[in-house]
Amino acid sequence: MILFKNCEVYAPHYMGKKDILTAGTRILGIAGQITKPDGVEVKTIDCTGLRMIPGLIDSHVHIAGAGGEGGPASRTPELQLSHMLEAGVTSVVGCLGTDGMTRSLQAVLMKVKALRQEGVSAWMFTGSYQVPTPSMFDDVGQDIALIEEVIGVGEIALSDHRSSNPTTAELSKLAAHARVGGMLGGKCGIVNIHLGDGKSPFKPLYQVVANTEIKFKQFLPTHINRNDYIFEDAKIYGKKGYVDITASSYPYFPEYEIKPSKAIAILLSEGVPIEHITMTSDACGSLPDFDEKGNLVKLEMGYPRSVFTEMVDAVVAEKLPLEVALKTVTSNIADILWFKQKGRIDLNKDADLVVINDKYEIVHMMAMGQLMTEAGTMLKKGNYE
């Protein structure tokens, strides 16, 4: 058992000063004051002057590597455990991306299993940019229904020169298969949509909803802050469905992108419900820049740390309450993806906890009840780090 004493708890809603008791992988007690149970070994951590938040959920990470737009040497490496821990991220969702041709879903699945073995939580999307999209069984619905780690499909590319330009009928069929697979497997069955730089990228989603029984919330479109005209469309779409902000690309493309923390504040000011807004890193994904002729002119890579940094900037620079900014990287993602044990500090939830100081530095961190960082020192790293 581990007892965190005198924490200012943001669950993400503000709970005041509490003691938090964990045992095994779960939160066992939350109270104004908890006394150590008799006859049980309990480690006590004094959190006076510190704040506790839920472990962050990063639901768009190329955990097995990505990239390749600049040739074989531009392929990005796999996610390292330390990249999650330095970001306060305790849960990830992996995906392929541009390269559904030379990279495999089986490799992503094995990386999910590896991260779980290292002590954090991980899931994945089946599929990739292309439609028809790759799957491990006969189609994406079977993957979602039959493979425990698979929760949905994506990222499916729209309005991008790397997209296969799916028709409305193809996109509708894909979403329907994902939905039914989710129903059979007890999962969200959501479709994660990559929005490229093309005009009106939300148009295919409006068409699917208009012509079928599929709802807006069957989709989770990402990269909505990649340029000003897509962001303008997102202000409208976000009132109907979910919108995901990409955190890691902003420092590299400030001339195009809306700063993620600022994007949260603007969406809220435009009337987009906070519950519709999420923020992810696109970590280990390549961040390419192409000229007007389609030539690659710049290539960068994202990291999970960006979601923590932009969440903090939403509080410090944009003056949003911490409990509001936190929702975009904790409880909102947990609700949308049906992670019932994640995203909140509550009794019997998974013990995914991050303790920060007044400078928003990570002091202590716990994933699935295991201390990963203590007193500012990372206790665990992945193999080969």
C-alpha cells in the first residue's frame, strides 16, 4: 500500500486537500485524513504543498514508429517508456499512420503488449491512412471485436495528398463495421480521422451522418489545429462531434498551426462543449512539411511531453482553470474511448496518479499502482534505454 498525504486533488474536478490510499493497482481510499491500516506495510509520501492529478491519456501515438515520407531513413523509432513517464502519461493508444504498406498492425499490437508489461496501460487502433485499410482479421470489425487491445480504427486520412481519398460509401461502411465490432466487443468502436491540409476536411463526415444512421460521435477527427481554415471549420463541427487537438507539431510549424493551449481556449469561447475537446501528441509520428509541388522540405518528430506542456500553458498562459484544462487529456478521452477505469481520481479506479509542484514539475508519478517517479527521479525506464 502507498499513502499520499495532504494532496491538493484535482480529479480532474477540485476535491480540496485529501489523503489518497492505493493498494495493488487501484485507489482504495480518499478522505480528508487516512490513518495507516494496522498490520499492513504502508509507504507514506508527504504531498504537502503539491497537487495530484490523474495520469494523462495520450490517445494518438505511433508507438511502433511511423514516418517514411522522406524515404527509408526517415522512419521514426518506437516509443520509449521514459517518454511517457516524463510527460505524466500513464495510458496510450497506438496507431499506424501513413505507412500501412511496410509497417504492420502486428508490430503495433506487440508494442502495446510490451508497454503493458513495462507497467503502463496501452491499447491500439487497427487500420492506417488507406481505405481499404489493413486489418489483422478479415476486416476492422473483427479486429475490434476479437482482439482485446484493439478499440477502434484509424487514423484514416481525409483531405490529404497521402490519403486514398475514400468515397462517402467507403467511409460509411468502415464506420459501420467499426461500430458493430465495438458493440460485439464491448468497446467504443470509434473511427480516428486524420485531417490533412485540404479544404473542407469535415465534409465527408457530414455526408456520412446525413446519409446513414451513423452519428457524429462515431468519429474522432484529429489535427484540427494544423491551420487556420481547418480550425475555423472545427469551431462549428466541435459543437456536434468530438475534435482532437495535436500538441506536438506546434513548436515546429508556428507559421501554420494554432497553438494547442490557445486552441482549447478559443474553442471554449466559441461555445464548443469542453467534453467534446481532447488533446493528443501524435508522438513518434513524423511531422513533415511539403511545398506547393508536394516536395518534402522539413521533417520533425513529436513527443508525449507536448500534451503536458500544452495543458500547463492552457492554465498559465490562457488562464483556464486547471480542472478544465485537465479534462482534455484525462476524463474526456476516458469517456470517449470507454476507458472506465481511467481519467479520474476516484475509489476503485486504476491508480494512475501524477503529483506536481507549483512550477508544474512532476514530483511523483504512479501507473497502475506502481511508483514510476519519486521525488523527481524516474525509477523505471524501458529495456534498452
